[in-house]
Amino acid sequence: MKGERTRQSILDRAVDVASLEGLEGLTIGRLADELKMSKSGLFAHFGSKEDLQIATIEAAAQRYISEIFTPVLQQPRGYPRLVAICDSWLSYMRRGVFPGGCFFAAASFEFDSRPGLVRDLVRRMMDDWIGALERSIRMAQEEGHLGAEVDPSQLAFELNALFFGANFDFYLRNDTNAIEKAEKAVRARLEGLRIEPKRARKMKKTA
Amino acid sequence: MKGERTRQSILDRAVDVASLEGLEGLTIGRLADELKMSKSGLFAHFGSKEDLQIATIEAAAQRYISEIFTPVLQQPRGYPRLVAICDSWLSYMRRGVFPGGCFFAAASFEFDSRPGLVRDLVRRMMDDWIGALERSIRMAQEEGHLGAEVDPSQLAFELNALFFGANFDFYLRNDTNAIEKAEKAVRARLEGLRIEPKRARKMKKTA
DNA sequence: ACATAAAACGAACGGTCGTGCTATTCTCTC
DNA sequence: GAGAGAATAGCACGACCGTTCGTTTTATGT
């Protein structure tokens, strides 16, 4: 099917444009021009602007997952994998996977008070992301690498905040040390909570 | 002058709308309808959309400053004032000073990769804000409340990130504990760096 | 190679955008 | 309270928005 290939190339570009101009700033005419196709030809792949936005978010999520999670799945469960996820996020920022900064940070702030299907999806995606962070924190607890008193939801909140902070400092303020600052804060926070390997006890229990 | 009063009422509304729909989503026609005046009558106060956006940002900054900074200036310099600023920010979030969440968090992520006068102004505003945070951290060092090894730019980065994180968690994820999470993280971070007044040491337990 | 279905196009629609211009209405000052 | 000047309204323009529809091109299966 040729259609599927075209659709994918549209979405690839749409993701980049949306990371730069926002999901609402993404327009069908402009996208069509950039891809040298007609507005109506492009439009036919989606049926509405909202559907295009939704498909764009889904495409961005695929990129996000494959850039951040796929590489760390081979890391050993627990603390090492948690650190790997954080490093992976910061590397994803450094590599400029989306030209306008983290797609989901931008979409989160763009749609945080705009009811509709798009907002609902953005929220679901971010719930998944925070949920994944929490899960990896819990795994580290189960492996005995983090104390049981650590609140996964609290720690996930803090780590995510530092990531968004890095995006802000890097893309708006053009602080070349933005990512190092986030890295430093993340490392200090995690190491402060870590149970040192020598004295680490294995406490494999399902919560 | 009547014009000045009208202009102010336009900007009051513009700030609210922009916090909800973004500075780009703010349109002259819609704003005129809401204020029951003509597009051209409203437009005449500014001369261009970009000027309206810039005036809106300046109006939002006034609100920001009067809601966050003015109340804390009577706090004693140093650690108490630094804590007061943080508390004040979180209270500002809790009170819903802008209906769509922190105006500047939204504007920061909307314009972080959109060259132009608007972006330049948003950036200057955020530089000022971070600068103010850094200054209050340095004051606390000068007063001997924080160790000299603390890097003001690093700490300001972290505090700001936690504030933005609260905005994200509260407005997109509707987490009613968002602000408490940020508060907890901020308090823990600051207390960890604090040099306890010699005579006033007391045991504190944190849940 | 041909029939058929999929994909892309071109033109047009009603709306809204930002922005001019001119005319009218209101508000201050004397 | 009248005249001057500021403030607002009315209307039109061109550009672009998302969307529809009928046509033409291109790809696919036999």
C-alpha cells in the first residue's frame, strides 16, 4: 500500500512541525506545501484536523518510546534501569529528537486547559509516561536498591519536573548547561535515596 | 483618560484568555466579542497583534509580580525570604491567579522555539524571574543561612523546575496532590542545604 | 494489458484571521 | 454647552483556515 507510506511520511513531518509550532499551529495547508502535495490529498488521509492531531501524537509517542525506552530495556531491573531511563531522557533531549524540544512537554502545556479529544490523549500519554517512571522506581524498591519509604509517585513527579526544567532552560533560555544541571540534580536525588549495593538486601516481594 | 481604562480591561481579559488558549490562540475578534466591542475599536489600542501579545505579557508580568513578590518583600532577607518566595509561588498556583495555569510556564513552552519579539520578551521575563530566584539564594548565602558551596543557578533551576512540574501535574493530570508534591520536594531540598541557626536546632520528622 | 480500486489533485465554499480606512460617537476642556 | 480631540464602530480587503466534491492520475491484481 502506497497510502500507508505517504501517511507515515506526513506524520513524520507533522511531528516535527508540531514540536516547533504546537499542535494547534500545525496547519494542513502548510504541511501540504512542505511535502509538495495538495491540501485535499493530504487531508484525505485523516478526515479532520483533530484526527491529524491525534495521529500526530501517536506518531510522536512511537518516537518517544523507541528513543527513550527501547534502549534501556536491556539494563538490569532496579536502580540501574531507573538511572538508565533518566540518562536516556537527557540524551534524548541532547540529541534533539524533536526539533522544537520535547514534543510532550510542549503538548502538555499547550493542552493542559483545553478540553477535547486531543487533551484527553495527551493526558493519557503523560499518565503512561509517569506510570512507567513509577513502575521502574517500584522495581528498584523490589530489588532492594531503593528504600521502601520512597514514594514512587513523589519521586516520579520530581524526576519529570527536572526533565521539563531542562527543556525549558535549554530551549527558551538557551542555557548550554541546562542538561548538565538536570543531570546533576537527578543524580544527586537518586544517589541520596539509594541503598548502597554492599549492604543491599534483596527483598523480592510483590506489593 | 477613558482609553487607558479600556486598554487595561482589554489586557486583563487578554491575559486570562492567553493563559487558557495560548498567546497565539488569543485572537482579536474573539477578545472583542467577549468585551462587547468592535474588532477595530479594540485593535486601535495596539496597532498589531504582536503588540497586543507583548502588552499582554507585560500585563501578566505585573500580575505575577504583585501576586508573588510583593507579599514577600517584608520577610527578612535570607532563608526566610527564599522560603517565602517558594511558598508564595505555590500559593499563587493554588489560588489560580491565571485561569489556565501559570501564564509564563505556558508562554515559555509555546514560544521556546519561535523566533520573534514575543519570544524575546518571554525569555527576558523568565531570565528576570530566574535571576530573582538566584538573587534571593545568594542573599541567603550572604546571611549565612545557606552554605557557600551551593550553586545559585543550579538551585534556582531546580526550584523553578519543581514549580513547572506542579503546574503540569495539576493542570494536565488533575492531580490534586500536585502542589503538595512540589511543596514537599522544595522544602526537603531547601532544608537539606540549610545551615541551622545554632541556638534554634530542633528535631524535625518528615513523613 | 486491462479493469478496478486507491490515491492525489484542483477548485471552491463559508469562516475567521489580522489589518487598513472612513465615519461616527463619546469625553474632556474651556 | 460647544468645539476639539480621543475613542469606538462599520465595512472591506486579502490571506489562510478546515472541509467538500468531482475529476484525474497512479498503483494493484489478474
